[in-house]
Amino acid sequence: MTAVGIDALEIWTGKLKLDLPGTFAPQKGEDPEKYTKGLGLNASSFPDAHEDIVTMGANAAKRLMERKGLAPDDIGRIDVATESAFDNSKPVSTYIAGCLEQVYDGDFHHANKGERKFACIAGTQSLDDAYNWIKAGRNRDRAALVIATDTALYARGDPGEATQGAGAVAMLVDEDPDLVELSTEQGYGSADETDFLKPNQQFPSVDGKRSMQVYLARMREAVEDFESISDPTHPEDFAYIPFHTPFPGMVRKAGLLGYRHMIRNTPIEESLAEEIGLQPREDDYADREAYEEAIREHMDELKSTDEYREWYGEVIEPTLAISREVGNWYTGSVHIARAAALKSAAESGRDLAGERLLVGSYGSGAQAEIHAETVADDWAEEIDELNVDEQIDERYDLSFAEYEKVHDRHNHDKTIDIEDFTVPEEEFVFTGWGRMNERTYEYVE
Ligand code: COA
């Protein structure tokens, strides 16, 4: 059977940076360690005045096409995943194709374009759509371009303001992929939830604490559903477990829950029993409340064990390196977690070919998906091409007053003209509005 998966990816971060412990926390009268230790964030990326979801997505896609030597005729499908769209009818993928057509000979008239929406899980759903399209044999030897692009902005003063971010991930889905092969093994946890939504409004209505509980509940269901068609998951089965990362502190909770689940009824649970006892079993408790209290105490002890800390340090921690510096990219978040993990392996000279990843995606509203991937032979060459560290280092460091202006500039209800903080070079930029209120773009040499 032909292998299908991610052949290559490129990342484009918003070109501005808000230092969370250094600039944001003091203005809010908060302890900087809430960010560095609690949420696990050093900074958030923001779009410059000339950037938006289209420019970031098009710039990531152009880098990807250039690097892989692709022409429009090689792409049969362009899917954009976003929860920051500015149009309820015309999909962002048409704008991005229009940008790319400014710089390439040929066009994308033959390409099927769409836009996927299900909060942060839409990027993974678009990968699934591309996989299915190729597996069904409808791709006519063409590859799919999947772009996850978002400006994750919250209303000023909302608790979510602590976990903002902006950036895009472009992924090429193809046969015989160089990066990771997707598998048919998937599990879902999906329910009608009201944790985070944008009912025809730009900034989210969010119940942050509830969204964290829903994330964990749906993720647990997805693991159980996954295990119904695979072997039971075990901590040693996966080189890395990239999770959707709205902020690293969320993944700290998901990792602990996942580990507790994976070691249950295994020799690892038995070997830890001397130190912290066996995991509480519900049947041994008089009521649910007593059981949940016992679970909380056990998890507190579990997270301090050497076994857990070592596993977390190897399998989870490396997935968080990019997220710590850029914040929440919504649909792109789980994909920068995968990229961070592979980058960490490449930097330490680890040979990952043939090893497996377990990928945990989540979107509020709410749905989690767990799927397995196998790292392909040429993964290291692909990952070496990323310049995300340079992009992160080159961002303009905003003062708090500048941050407020940038936030206003990207607020759809305000009309604020501000100067660019960075000089655009060899990239697509937003230029204004056209006759039907469409957004317009051009390529700057
Ligand atoms: N030192 C160390 N840790 C600290 C700290 C300090 N000085 N101050 C706070 N913390 C810890 C808190 O204990 C908490 O960690 P915990 O959850 O493990 O207990 C963490 O930092 C966040 O602090 P908290 O007071 O809960 O922050 P908040 O009220 O600003 O809310 C969110 C945080 C994530 C709920 C909020 O930013 C939000 O709504 N974000 C958007 C929604 C979202 O991303 N949801 C995730 C699922 S998709």
C-alpha cells in the first residue's frame, strides 16, 4: 500500500513579539512566573501591520513550494484551516492561491480549494481530508497543500490575553512522504460543548477553566477510541507525543493524564507501587467524590516520580520548545509541536526513522483526535531546512503601548493606521481593501 503523509512543512511566525514575563506581566500587576512556570510561555507572536492570516499562510506556502521545487500544476488541492477567517463565504485558500499566482507562472484553477473550521483541530482535519483524497486515488499524481493559519487574539482584559499568538504552518501532503507517514489508526472524542466560541464575533467568548477540563475529557475519550482499534498505548511505544498546545501548561496536564492511563496494569505501575501505591480503582471507593480525591492525590505523587519525570523530559518536553516562544497558533499549534519534537531529535543527532509519534489534536466546541504517525527515512533533511529559530530571534520586541496599538490595528471593529515595525522583504503583504471590501495583497521584493 502506498504510504501517504506529510512530505515537508514550513513555518511562518508573526513578525512581532510580546515578552510575557518582561513586558506583559508587570503591566497586569502579575508575577512573571505565572507565565514562565505556570503557563510555560516566554512570549507571544503578533502580526505586524502588513500581516494577517493570508500573508502568513501564503508566505509559509511559498517557502514550502520553493524548497520542494513545486509549480502550481503539482498541487491539486489547497485547504486552509483557520478560526480567524474574515469572510463567511470566500475561503482564505482562494486569497492564498491568488497571492501565489502573483509570483508563479501558471495558476491553481485546477485545484480544489476549501476552508476547514472546527476550532484548533481543523488543521489536523485538513490533513485527514488530504490523506483521504490521495488514498481514494482522486489526486491525479498531485499533492495537497494544507495551511493552518491563525491570529489568536482575545479581547483586551480577557484572561485569554495571556495565551495569544499568530503564525502559519504549511504542510505538503503527498505519496511516499519524506517527513511522516500517517496511519489509518485514529480515535475520536467529540461532544457538543460550550467552552470557547466566536458567534459571529472576532474575539472569542471563552470559559478558560472549562475549556481545560473539556480538552482533557475529550482527549481521554479519543485515546480510548484509538485503543479500540490499536494495541493498548504504552509509554515506550512513541518517540514523541505532540499535543495541541494552547500553552505548555495545558500539555503538562495532558501528559500526566496520558501517562497514568498508559501505565495502568503494566509492570511500570507495579514497579511504582512501592513508592506511591497502585492507582486508585473506582470500585474501591464509596462514591465518585472520594475516588476523584484519591486520583488527584495519586497524580500529585506520580508527577514527582523519577520514572514520570524522565519520560516527560524525553517524550513531551521537546514538543513545547517553539510554543513557549510564540504562544497559541490555534490550528497550527499541534503542528508546531510535532515540528519542535523532530527538530529536537535532529539537533541531538537521534535517528528517528521508523519510530512512531502519537499526535493528540484538540478543538474547542469540542473534539479531540488521537492518531499515530511513523517517521519517514528523510525526515532529518526536511527538518534541517526549517529556519524557525531565526524567525523567532528576528521578531520586533514590542513595548506594552506598541502591543496595544498592534492589537487595535488587527481589531476588525477599529480603523487604526500604524507604521510597520519591520521592513517587509521577499514576502506577501496586506495592502488594503478593494471595491467589494475584499482584502488585497501584493508581493514585496
Ligand atoms: N508561579 C508559578 N505558577 C503560577 C503563578 C506563579 N506566580 N501564578 C499562577 N501560576 C499558575 C497557576 O497555578 C496555573 O497553573 P495550574 O493550572 O497548573 O494551577 C497557571 O499558572 C495559570 O494561572 P491562572 O491563574 O489559572 O491563569 P488565568 O486565570 O489567567 O487563566 C487560562 C489561564 C489558560 C485559563 C486563560 O489564559 C485562558 O482562558 N486562555 C484561553 C483558553 C485556552 O487556551 N484554553 C485551553 C484549552 S484549548
